[in-house]
Amino acid sequence: MCTLCPPQEIGGATCTVLRQDASLGKISTVVLRGSTQGFLDDVERAVNDGVNAFKALTRDARVVPAGGAAEVEVARLLTEWGKKQSGLEQYAINKFAEAFEVVPRTLAENSGLDAPDVVSSLYAAHAQGQTSTGAGSLTAVVAVCQWGTPHAPRTPVATCM
């Protein structure tokens, strides 16, 4: 049951927008409109992906910071541990740690950033204790993401831009 149905002009076409009063319930219907069936299929998949991501986060809110933050922290810890080893074990551990750098390096390259600068900035931030620091691709700088404590991960303090 919708309470407001005013016609609005959207994209040069007059459309009827259905709005539901929040007191009537939390279930909504999304009406999609597009120029081709292929476009509508893509939009439907995007809406479906968003709804499923929200459902997954509300069921299990454990998340890791994005932008290669988790990978850089694992690589940093492995490198520290590798320095305490000797012989071929040290070499193998360091190469394994280096392999984790692929994620932030690829994110930086795909964002048009200087990958060595981004990776070194991430290592510097992680060495200072900012373990949630990841490469923020939209701001073209290293952004800090703090996802809250392990007991309250649903309330992000700040988000990556």
C-alpha cells in the first residue's frame, strides 16, 4: 500500500513514483525501467547484488578492511617473522610475504597511482599501528578505514572515500 503516487519527470519521461510510508512496513518493491532488456537485466543484477551483500552483512558482520590493508598487514607480520628465521626458510617466508603485496599493488596500478609509492605508504602506516589503512582508489591517496572493534563491527567510524 503506497501513500504517495505523484508523477515526476525522470530522464525526460513522466514516471509514477510509488512511495510507501515507513509505518506500513519494511518491505519494499523496486520498479525498474530501462531502454533495453539487457540494460534492465544488468540493473536487476546490481540491485540483487546490493540486497544480497546487505543480507550477508546483517547475518555475519565480520569484515576485513579493504584496499589491500589485510594483505599488507599479513605481509608485514610474515616479513618480521621471516627475519627471525635462518637459511632457506627465511628466503621462502619473505617471498611468500612479498606475494601478498600483489593485491594493493594491483589496486594502485588499476587506479592510476604509483604502485611502489602506495605500497611503501601502506607499509609505513601499518608500521605506525594503523593496521586498517588501505589504498583508497577514489581519492588517489592512502585512506584510513576503521571498522570498529571486533565486538561492534557494524558501526564504521570512518569509511574509505
